[in-house]
Amino acid sequence: MNTLGSSGVPVSELAFGGAVIGNLFTEVTDEQAHEAVTAAWESGIRYFDTAPHYGLGLSERRLGEALKAFPRAEFTVSTKVGRRLEPCTDGGDDLANAFAVPATRRRVWDFSADGVRRTLDASLERLGLDRVDVVYLHDPDEHADQAFREGYPALEKLRSEGVVGAIGAGMNQAGMLTRFVRETDVDVVLCAGRYTLLDQSALTDLLPAAVERGVSVVIGGAFNSGLLADPRPDATYNYAQAPGDLLDRALRMREVAERHGISLRAAALAFCAAHPAVTSVLVGARSAAEIRDAAEQFATPVPPAFWQELRDADLLTAEEPS
């Protein structure tokens, strides 16, 4: 187990990402979601991440229900603030936001101090918990002023009151996360998709800054939403159709991996975990089989010769850790 920054909040090196059990893209049954969380526990995972955004609260409800079977002191839960959920009677579904759920609620961007408190209270109710361990400001890309001026101080106050153990920000970009690391006292940042075998933009500023400041980094999107898990013509990259050049790159990487007796999935996870700033790697799963496979791949040793062959083929630069 690792800990987030200086907070003392423990996290497993492999973590369960809850977006998929919120019906990301396609439906997952309650039973499948429960089995996935249970399999994660049985695989040694003790850190579980979710958010109100994921299925309009469905992920939080399902995660909370599944975790009731386990001792509260033995797992860490993170959720997020910034998207407050309000009742909605317009009908239809939420597929425009990538979740296959009825649109019974709508998201309202709100990084105000009051919004942070209200959103967290609602999350606790859905999770069935009296506390969460980590709270992230979620995707404040277009709301930087309010997030830094109101949202972050609200989280800092919650931490000082002992309501939460660790605070941070979670985004799909590295630039603003670097600002959080340098300008605030966050314990952790969650960086999705920007430190992978196909995208190392977080390596320029974010990861060095995190090491310098003693801030933990949790990596999400290790497979870039699918391409690095199973490269094929219809694979997705960052939640859209994978561009041809990146598909070709991923296929070449897979060929190298197979020559070294490992899977591309194992290599992708190992790459994310190798940097000294990285404390935990999130993996989403819609079934028990998927999360068991992720745990197996994560535990697979990657031979140094694999990284060297990637470098020799110009598929990986020499600066990346291995």
C-alpha cells in the first residue's frame, strides 16, 4: 500500500475506476457491477474511485452497495465535486454525456463552497458512507477561477476539519493539474490519459512538479479508453475513434510485447506505475473477469528488453522511466 502525499491516506497500487459501472457507453447490470467490485477486492484492490458524473450517481450507488460487504477501515474511497446533480423531468437518456442511463438528473457546474459541500453530502448519501477518504475537484477546465478561488479552499477546509483525509483535482489534462500542484496544498492529482504509452504529455511539467512538491499522482486512462487494451480498427482513443497513426503505433507495440511474452495491457499498466510520482493506477472494469485480468496483467513483470526494443523502434523515447 502507498499513501497519498503526506496525508497518510492509504491506496493500493492498482485501483478500481468506477466510471464503467456507471454504464459508461453501455449498460452494466447491478449484478455485474457488484461482481466487478467484489472481484477487485478479492484481487487485492483497496482503493475505489467514483464520481457523481458517472451515470448520474449510478456508479456511487453501486459502489457503495458492493462495499458494504467489507470492513470500512480496510478500503479507501474517492469521489469528486464540481458537477452538482439536480432532478430533471425532460426524459430521454444520458448518452450525449457517454452514459447509458435515463436522464432523471442533470449536471450543474458548481465549484462554489456551498456547491462543494452539497455535492459531497449527496455523494455520501448515495454511497451509504459517513465519510469518503479523498475528494477531487472534477474537470474544472472551463471553471478555473471558481475552482481555485472557492472550490479548492472549501476542500482545504473540509480536510482541516477532518471530514476528508486527502484533497486534489482530477482532469484529462496536465497543464491545470500542474498549476494545482505548484500553487496549492493538494495531496494528490488524478491525471487521466496524459501519461500512457501513447501520450506522455504529463512528463513535461506535471510529474516533475509532483516529485518536487511531494504530491501523489494517480493515473487514470492507462489504456487511453481502449486502444492500448485491444488495438483494432474500431478501438477508441480518448473516447473517440482511434486515429489511424495511433492504431498503427499500438499494433506495433503489441507485436513487440508478444515477442517478449507479455500482453500490451501489462506493458501499458507497468509504464504508468513506473514513474516515481505515481502512487496508484486506476482501471475501470465492467465485469469480474475484466478486473481479474487487469490485476493479473498489473502483476506481470515486464522485461527490460521490451522497453529497449520500443526505444530502438522509436516507439518510446529514452526519457521515459522503465
